[in-house]
Amino acid sequence: MGARTQAQRDEMTVEIGYALFSAAFAAAVVFGAIAGPKLMFAMPYAVERGLLLAAAAAAALVFPLRVVTVLRRFSRETARRGLPGQPSQPGRTSPDS
């Protein structure tokens, strides 16, 4: 594979940033949704602790899942578009020939 242009590197950087930011936001929402009742209602200590552990586990699962989903989608879109100037089929000399 040839060298990437500055625009391609910038696009990748923005996509990685978006993946991390949206994953952090999704994890925070999931954590808040699960642990939120702890702040609203009086509960026994064991239940509060269980809610916090469940919320942390769910957030820890959501974060990498979101990052992988966003970056896979980006990878598929990039592959679908193809690199400019690259033949669409191996062995061909010009694009779409």
C-alpha cells in the first residue's frame, strides 16, 4: 500500500477522536442509567454497591464496543471508496478498466 496523503491522515485522526469521544459519552450514559437510581432512592449498601459494579461493568463493555464499531465502519467506507489512482481489480493498470 502506498503512502497516505495528509488529508487521509487527518481524516483518520478525526475518526479516531470521534470514536473515543462518542464511546466515552455512550459509556457515561450507560453508567448513569444503571447507577442513577442510587442517587434517587435510599437503598441498602449492598444494592448500591451492586448497582455501581453493574454500571461500571456495563460502561467498560460499551466503551470498546463503540470504538470498534465506529472504526470498523470507517474502515469499510474507506475500503469501499478505494484509494485514488489505485486499480479496482488486481492486475489492472488503470482505475476501473
